[in-house]
Amino acid sequence: MVKDVWLNLPVKDVKRAQTFFTDLGFTFNAQHADGVNSACLMMSEKNVAVMLFAEHIFKSFTSNNVITGTDNSEVLISFSAESQQEVDEMAAKVEKAGGNIYSKPQLNQGWMYGFAFSDPDGHKWNMLYMDLSKMPK
């Protein structure tokens, strides 16, 4: 069965993307990337990897044009938080690192608290704290 999950995203500048996510507190696995054309962003304790590939490398995998920027959405990558405070702290880091917050931290559906942002390449991200005790049954 599936042992690992690898998401692949095209980026215009691997170093810039790596700096952005490092500023947010994420780590990278140097074993799976060269740091020039690719970087391996580690997303969780379960080692979900997001590979950041230079656009020309990404395009060679897909044989399609790369959709870019703020007018398009190819996917929304969501990740969890342990508290509302952690969501607020991450939002501040995103803003400081140069990301675009397009949905400010807020309560949603009475049990989820989160925010959404775009990284410097326009990829959409969403951080959520989910209070399952308040989730409707």
C-alpha cells in the first residue's frame, strides 16, 4: 500500500521558496533535493513531502504548461494547527515572510478556526485548528 505521499509544486525560484517556508518554521529534507532545481519541504510528523521544483523541471514531468499565479488555483493544500493561537502566530509569520493572506484568521462553521494564504508563487495554503468537540454530529 502507499507508504509516502509526495506533492509536487512548480516554483519560479527554489531558493526564494525555501527561504519563505523556512521563515514559517518548516524544515527541508536535503536528501531528496538539490537546493537549486528542487527542495523537499516536510509538512508533518508523518513526513508528507511537498517537492518544490523549478518550473522547467516540473514541466518536464507533466508535459503540460504550468498554471501560475493569483488568478488560478490548482490545489488548496491544508494543514493542521494545535490551537487558535498557533493559527494566529502562523498568519503573522506568513505576512512577515511576504505571503499574501487572502482569508484572515477566523472561525468557520463554529468548530474550525483558520486562515488561507498564497506563497510567493501563488500556491494556495490553508491552516486550520479543528475543535472536534464542537463539530456538528
